[in-house]
Amino acid sequence: MATYFGRLMAVLGGIVVLSAGATESLPLDAPLPDSVPPGTVLRVGSSTDLSLKLAGVADNLPFKLEVANITGGPGTINAFHAKALDIGTSQDIPAINAAWIGIDAKIVAIRLRQNEASTLYRFGIAPKAHIDSLADLRGKRIAYSPGQAQGALVLRTLAKYGIQKGEVDLVELPSTGRAYTDALAANLVDAAPIAGINVKRYEENYGKDGARILQVAGIKDDPSILWVRAETLKDPAKAAAIKAYVRAWARAQYWIDTHRDQWIDAYYVQDQGVSLEDARYILNSQGSADIPLTWNDAIAHEQQTIDFMARETGHKSFDAATLFDRRFETVAGAAYAQTP
Amino acid sequence: MTEDPPQTAVKAGPSAPTHRRLSLKRGRAYGWVLGPVLLLAFWSLGASLGWIDSRILPAPWVAVTTGVRLIAEGRLLPNALVSAQRAGTGLCCGILAGLGLALYSGLTRTGGYLIDGLVQIKRSIPIFALMPFFMLWFGIGETMKATVIAVAVFYPVYIHTHNALRSIDLRYVELAETLRLSYAQFLRHIVLPGALPGFLLGLRFAIVGAWLSVIVVEQTNATRGIGYMVNLAINYAQTDVMLVGLVLYAALGVASDCSVRLLQGRLLSWQRTLAG
């Protein structure tokens, strides 16, 4: 028994030593390596790799790209927990929320929109809510999702109109699929932030019953990001591959912006089965990409967001710079700008 | 196996003037369609007269026209095939595991002590709650999907088979002992016919369970399948496509249930029951 136990421990010890020595760890402040060792696989959360293919950058990737159809905050955080995803795609709020729930992850690319005059989200107003302006939100039931961009928008809107959180009824409801438009249509909530095709469909379907859409002015709600767990960035092979992916992603963004009709047809109409009219609406609401070459503004904006969200949700504020891996600062921006 | 209860029942009634049947009348071949047909008629009528708000529930013919369009666009069938493959893989694994463990746990004391308690505990954990853990253990690929479906299939197969095994009438076991049947003969003549009705009932639950869990797993990292198609439709607010998905699920569920019932009819032709 003693020898058996001894052997078992020896074997286990050997495994620990081997696995520790298997990959050398790359410090998070070391320069990014450029060469991607053969056999490197990158699993990216994205709804499609079609833009990479159409932009002609899919074939030249120095790693094997596996696209997992997981995007948005809740799905990405879940997949990060499961270590099932190398790169996540979502808006900025989930990254802040992830920091609060103990996931160490870094932003490696950020995409803003060129036309910032209108927010991505609008407030859908339920048919029977009798809300004519956002100042009327006081005393109403508002759909609220704490860890998502939609939740942050609700809090910011309330703050903008000087409404205390206690003065409204925040109905906790994650914004997935049609949850918000359905809740609005059934008058289960009085107001809810909705975006994209949901805005159009909701107005079409329920406008005649009294439903309406209210714009939120002056609130920036659009940063979308690529982000990576810090642990993944410590793997030199993955880090180099991520750099290559960010570059390809930015080129694909440029391709979409310069080939909008082609993109609408190939992706929305052919691949996703959306009508041409709806597809145009969706792409218009997303606007053209603004991929900044420096992150100073973005970090300042995230700091504001963090401070605001910390105050509103009772979390501890932290330094926004820790959310960003600045080694990637110029990678996406340069690739976007340089594309011929 | 049957004793003729109707006649004893009649005799028991002291003042029964006429010979009254307590068993059901002979059933019609497709009697079960009555309910669904009535519902469909109500739905059609409601939709055409405008009682049913098309934003809440589109008319039944919308499912047909959209379905035809999706088939023509080559979206429906490939997706259905992928889902069927997923359901099939999970179903096979789940049935094998459920049947195997039910036999072990039903026919031996050790097996019962080892397995049955675990199964009962796990049974009360909903599959939705397990999904995040399954992602941790099995990743986000096809292995995870097959495992989720297999687990959903396992329980009904296990529970009904095990239940049938353990409720085999002791008289038959004693009969087998009296006739000095070998263990193999005992399995063949007593256990198999005794457990078969339970297994087939479990199978009916299992097949529907397989389809239900396909919907669940196709919410996570799927780029093909009916669940994915419906998910896309939800994202793009296409109520008509969602309805097609719904009808398709119902059709697939009914079709697979019918095939198990057909199998039941064949394999259990010796049974004489109230259903007739």
C-alpha cells in the first residue's frame, strides 16, 4: 500500500512538473511575439467568419481558426469560465462586469461607431405605458439587466434625467433574443432598451397600439470589444496568434464598411436569411466602424463607465487601464487604416 | 396473464339488469388525431376571422408558406438533418447507458445499491442548470451536445426499465424456479417480456426528451440545426420562421413517438389491456 501510494504521488508530481514546464509563460508586459508556432489553434467567439473570407484574410491566417458561435456578455463570460474560448466578442460592459466577478481578462481591440449622434439602443415604450419623453420614466417599470450594456444604458438614462433608482421599478430581465420586445408588447414592463431590427419590428407591430420608440441623446453606448482572458495572453503562441487575428478582424471591418451591399447580400440575406430591407436597417443602425489608433479616449470613457457603474451597483471602482492590454493598442487601428 | 375481469365485474353488480361492458369500445385507427385537428380548425378559424392577433401567433398557413420558402432556399432540410443526427447520436448513447445500467441495477442488489440512489438524486437536477457545468467538463463542441442529449435520454429509459424489472410479479419468478429454468432462460422468458413494456414506455419519453434537449444544446455554439435556425429567427424578429421551427419540432416529435408506438404494438402484441 505504501509503495502504491508513493508511486501514485511520484506520477502525479511528474505530471505537475511536466505541465508546468510544457509552456513557458509570457509576462503581460513583454513585447508581443510575432511568430505563431505551427499547430496553434485560436477559438474565437463570433457569429461568423464570413467577413474574414470575403475580405480575403481568412486564408492567410498563421493559425487554425475555430469560430464558436458565442457572442455577447452572458455567453462569453460563461465560455471564459469554461476556458472554451480564446477571444470573446461583446460590448464593453461585460468586460467590466467580468472584472467584478473575478475573471481576469483584457481588451485587445475596440470598435466604436463613426456616427455617434444616435445611440445604438433606443427605449421601446410599451403600448399602455403613456410615456412621452424619457423624463416620464419616474415611477415606471423598466427592464434592467445588470451585467449587460443595456443595463448600463438604463442607469445612465436615469442619471441623465435626475431620476433616482428608487423612484423606478427596475425589473431584472436579461436581454436575450426577443425578451425585451415581448415584455414590452405584453405590457409587462413600461420601457426597455432595444436595438437593431427589434426597434423596427417593434414599431411596425405595436406602433398602432400606442407603442413608441424614444431616442436617448448624448449617451455613448456603443463600444464593442474583442477581449481575452489574461491566462490566454500568457501563452506566447496564443498571444502571437491573437495579434494576427486582431489585424485580420480590423481588415474585415474595413471590408464591410467599403462593401456594404456585398456584405448585406452575402451575410444577412444569403447566410442569415434576413430580408433585404431588414438587412439594410440592421447595418445602418450599426454604422461604420471607428477603430481608434490610440486608446486614451476609450480608457477615459471606460473609467467613467466603471466609476458610474460602481456607484450605481455597489461594486468597487478600479483602474480602467487594467482592462486593456495596451500592447494591442495600435494593432487593429493600423490594420484598419492601412487596408488598401 | 389475463383473467377476464369484465365478466367478474358484471357478476359483482347485484342488480345489473343488462350485460354492461366496462372495457372501452373498440378504438378507431386514427382516433387520436381528433384533438389536434380540432385545435388546428380553431386556430385557422381564429386567424382568418382576426380573433387571434397575428403578432402573437401567426396563422397556420404562414407556417406552410414559410416552410415551403425555407425548403426552396435550402435552409430547412439541411438544418433538420443536422438536428436529427445530433438527436440520433445522443439517443443511441443514452438508450444503451440507460438500458445497461437499469439491467445491472434492477437485477442485482449491488447494482441497485450503487446506481439507483445516484440516479434518483441526479434526476431532480434540471438539465438547464447542468449546461454550464457540461460546458466546463465537455467544452462547447459536439461532445457536449451529444452528452446533454444522452443524459436527457438516459433517465426515462433507466427509470421505466428499472421500474418494470423490479415490478415483475414474484409468481413468475417462482414459476421459473419451479420449472428449474437456467438464468439465461429466466432472462429470456421472464425478464425480457416483463421489462419490455417499461423500456418501450421509457423510450417514448426518451425520444421526445432527445428532441427537447436538441433545442437546448443548439442555443450554445451551433451554426446549423433547427435550434440554430429558430435562434436566428428570434434574433432577427422573424415570427414566421419561429413558427416553422415550432411546427417542425411538433412534427418530428409526433413522428418519432408514432414509430415507437408502432414498435410497441409489434413487440407487445401478446398484451391484452384496457386500450384493446
